[in-house]
Amino acid sequence: MLRSTASGTRLDNTVATLEGPTIWSNTVTSTDATAVTWLTQDAYDRLSKELDKLVANRPAMAREINDRREEGDLKENGGYHAAREEQGKQEGRILQLQQMLRTAKVGEAPDTGGAAGPGMVVTVRFDGDDESETFLIGSREESETTELEVYSSGSPLGLALTGAKKGETVQYDTPTGRTIKLTVIEVRPFGG
């Protein structure tokens, strides 16, 4: 419930009911730490520059919206709506980059003792396939710094492989319900 006070408006942990306010008694906690994104220094620098450019573009975007607003009726002003949509996309990307850079672990791939995980290059062989595939488990933002295919550690494949070592067989379910089995052939740190 929003409450007005002398210092401004604040969100109160109460819910209005017919019988009167009810205080929320359940506390929300998280057992896992804030998600950390592993990035190479090159990727971190590139993303920092992108963030700086987007933030610097805010005044120009505001001018664009204002110019389009002055063109007339906002209900039928396609230029105004397109500029507002573009501003929303840019602000969303700014928030995404800020969060990612704030929680990023920058530098060499972590030493995982030979286990697959974020920052590791993994070679696998899928059941029924004669050839092996090699890819990086990491952020999609790393895809511009490598020729390797990049899979997120939060993807079904990334989750199945996290913690797996050479010689182990793991499986995961695809969004279509198929179960895929694969064997880990090699795990090594990503060198950039």
C-alpha cells in the first residue's frame, strides 16, 4: 500500500482488506548469492564503452522525443511512438549493462578443478553422434570475443554440464521434452 508521509510517498508492507490492514508476515529471502557473470577484460571494456555511449545518448533521445511530440496529435504520431519505443529499448539495455557490469567477475576463467562451468571451454560428444563439439559456457556477451559458440550457464545444456568433469555423461531435457545425453571429452579454461 502506498502511504504519503512528510518525507514523501513510500511502499508499506500492508495489504488493505475488508477487515482492515493485514501485515505481511512472510519474509522473502534468497539462498543463492547474486548471479555473477564471468567476462574477459575485452568483453568488460567493450560493454563499458557501450554503456557510456548509451548514457551519453540520453539527451539526444530526449530531444528526439520532444521534436516528435511537437509534430502534432500524439495519438496519430508514429514518429513520437517510435522514438519512445527506442528510448525504452535503450533504457532497458542500460539497466541490463549496469547490472551485468556491477556483478561481473573480470579476468581469467576461474579454476574449477577440471569441472565444466562459466568461463570454461567444453568439448562434448552427444549420444549417437560420431563427432565432438566444442563451445564456451559463459555470457552471450562473450560471443563477440571468440569464434566458439557460447552457451549460457543458465541454459539447459549449461546447467547439465556445470560441475561435470572429463569422462562423465550428463543429460538434459529440451524445451520440446526430448532428453539429450552427452559425454564430456575435455574441459579447459577459456583463454580469450
